Amino acid sequence: MAFVSNSARDAGPTIAGFFYQVNMSILRWIDLEPSQRIELECGEDVDTVESDGENGAEKRLLEQLKLRSGRSLTLRSVEALEALANRCVHVERNPNTQLLVRY
């Protein structure tokens, strides 16, 4: 008799997502300008922060990284709505920071 596994326990897609996030983090790090720094898992998965040394203001590119399957992404997708909601929270909590959010 062959063993019947539980497909819900397949960690392959999760591991692939982590691998993608690590690779994208490395690419962002390689492309950094001298006035920029990377923060991981701070605002979103990868934040590229640019500081203005004169007045202490900063600009942040918040990137939420997802390795997507063949499913379509629409404005009604749960993931897209969640990303929009997260952006609203970031803007509300950081009114003096220039934010750009990338999903």
C-alpha cells in the first residue's frame, strides 16, 4: 500500500517565496546608491531608504515581494487589497516620510 501524503503540507511554494525574497534583497543591496540603505522586514519585505543628510528627512520605497503562481492579479484580489490597506497604515503612521509602495 502506497503512502498518501497531505498536499497542504507541501512547503515547496513557501520555500520558493523565501528564496525569491532573499534574491531580490541581494539585488536591491547591490544597486544601492551611497545615500541609501536597505532595511529588511521593517515596513514591508524590503525597504530602500534614502536619507537627506541636511534636514534628516527620508524617502522610503517599501516593497512587498510575492512569488505568484499563474493566478491573475486584479484590484479585487485579496493580496492587492491587503497591499493597499498596508499602504494606508504606513502613510497614517509616518506622515512626515515620503513613501512609495511597490507590490
